[in-house]
Amino acid sequence: MNITKLQIVVLIEKYKKVTDVAFEMGLKQPTVTFHMKSLESELGTSLFQYRSGRVLLTDAGRALYQYAVR
């Protein structure tokens, strides 16, 4: 886990869209998606759920968000 992945969690909660997070961070959308999947793999749990074109945090994602904002 690195600071970039934690920033992505925080920004996903703020924007709810991967493209908006990518724009904010100056990254390409596939790079953000790669980091999201990598973080889920590292932690062994689902952190994000996709609904109607939006990305929402799961319970585990919200717990990580609380850690990330500190």
C-alpha cells in the first residue's frame, strides 16, 4: 500500500467516478483502475462496488477511507 492508493480511496469517496479521480491526480483512467485492483488484491477484500456508472466504497473501503484521511 502506498500514498497513491490511499489518495485514490479518498478521491473515489469524493468524486464517485474513476475518470474524475484520474483527472484530479493527473493519471490515466486505466492506471487508477490498476491501482484500485492492486489495493484490493493486497488487502484480500473488495473495497469498491460499481453501480449505475458510479464507484462506491464497500464497508471495508469505508474503513480504509477513515484510515486514509488521517
